[in-house]
Amino acid sequence: MDELDQQILGILREDARTPYTEIADAVGTSEGTVRNRVEQLVDDGVIERFTVATRTGNIKSMIELSVDVNVDTSEVSERLAEWPEVDFVWQVGGEEDIVLVVDAADTAGVNDLITQARELDEVVNTKTRLILDERVG
């Protein structure tokens, strides 16, 4: 990945719907080059998906899960990613093993998700952090 790819990614991080013609103007290349670069970044797995960030008025939080030492965190992560309120599932190193970034209607919804997570046989502990503000980097 070169500097041009990084510039294209920076623009797409800000707004994934930016037309390729606008990106091309911003980075000083052709629309076809931008299109080809984005397709290659997708094929290479650098861009995993295009998503929507919303300001719903909902409660966003991180639910950190510790699982039993003999647990396949990938399998658990796949199941958790299917929960409708879950935006992201991260497998992480450190005290916790899995982090869920969730978007719930209210604090009761967050609490329901914590309860669901605690009811999983693999989960031995949870921590929750409310997300107070968010900026795109």
C-alpha cells in the first residue's frame, strides 16, 4: 500500500460515499485509477466493508468480555457479531478477550446485552464502558 492508497483510504474513512471523481480530484489522479485502487484494496482485504455511521440518539458502549481459557474466541466472536445491536466485535489482547461495540436504544438495552453476554457459558467476566463522544480519525 503506497501513499496514494493511504490518501484514498483517508477520504473514504471520512465519507465512504465520496464519489470516485471527487477523490480523484483531491488526490490528483484519474477516476479510473481511484476505482482500480479501491477495488484492489477490497480484493486485498485492506477494505473489509463499507459501513454507515449514524447519530441515532442511542446509547453506544463497549462491552468487554473475558472468556474461559479453553474457549475458541473466533467462534464466540462470530456468534456475537450476529446480535443486531452489535456494530463491531474485536478480539483483543490483555485482560479481556473480546470487545463488543454496541448501539442500543437506551441503557436498559445495554443492560440486556450485558445480561445476554453473561449468560453465555464461555464468558467468565464482563466490563462495560459507555461511549460519551466519538470522532472519526
